[in-house]
Amino acid sequence: MPPPPRRTRSDARQNREHLLEVAAQVFAEQELDAAPAAIAKRAGVGVGTLYRHFPTREALIDAAYRRQLTIVCEKAAELLPGRTAAEAMHAWMEHFVAYATAKYGMAQALNAVIASGTDPYADSRALLSEAVGILLAAGAEDGSLRTDLTSDDVLLFMGGIAQCAGEARSPEQSARLVGLVLDALVPR
């Protein structure tokens, strides 16, 4: 009988999460110019720790992207308590734009991951659809969001805003566009 799998120590888990957070920031800022050693230094860990968790640059980029995606998707349910679904949707859309803008900055790095044979986007659509679905279902229940919309409708809106936000790098314009989309989601 094989030994049971080792549990990850909490400090190792925290190091890994912090590395992914820093890596996402650095790749968004520097794209492929980001050196793993610089990421490790900025995260306050040794380069050996980085490579123990992520043996290749592509593995690090992929994991950083997937972590950011998971965070933005989990945020949907976290925002609901104490808010109407429309208020939670507004807050979630702002988080989504921040995520998408960072992803836009990581474009070259993500393309390198794809070239290596990994698809970092494989689960993106399903996870994002599920997150938006949670908010739309809550909105149908509390009456604060239209019931004739699908997750895909909202994601198409948000994809357009994300594209504009990434290219223009204008937080003010992004905020206005998010407000316009929210107006479209609220029943008349």
C-alpha cells in the first residue's frame, strides 16, 4: 500500500500563493522580460523555492493566470452577502475588469504558455459563466437583475470592456462602461 500523500505545510502554501500573486503582477508589468529570479526576490523567497513549485517559466505563468481567474470567479459568491445581486454584480464587474486588464498585460507571457502546448484558457469560459450565473440567479431571486439574460450575454459585454480597458489603460472609461453595462442588466 502506497504511503498517504503528504499534506502541504501552511507556510509552503502561503509561499506558493504569494509567489503566484507577485508573478501575476510582474508578468503584467514586464511580460516576457520578467525574470524568475526577480519574481522570487520580489516575493521574498529564494529562486529554489520558486522552481520547486514551478519548474518552468511556462508553469509559473499558467499557474499565476489560473490563480487570478479562480480569485475573480470566487469573488462572485463572496460579494453577495449583505448586498443586492445588482450591487454584487457591479462590484464583481469591477474585479473582472482589473483581472482582465492584468491578463491583457500578460498576453505575451500567456502566448508563450500556449506555444509550449498548454492551454491556460481551457476552463476560463466555464468558470466565468458559473460565476456570472451565481450573480444572475441571485438577481432573479431578489429582483435586482433582469431575468432574460444569460451568463454569455454578460461575458460578451465584459469582454468588450476588458479589451477596451487593456488597450486604453483608462480606469475612468472602464468605470463608465461598467456602469453602462450594469444599467442594461437592471430591470426597467
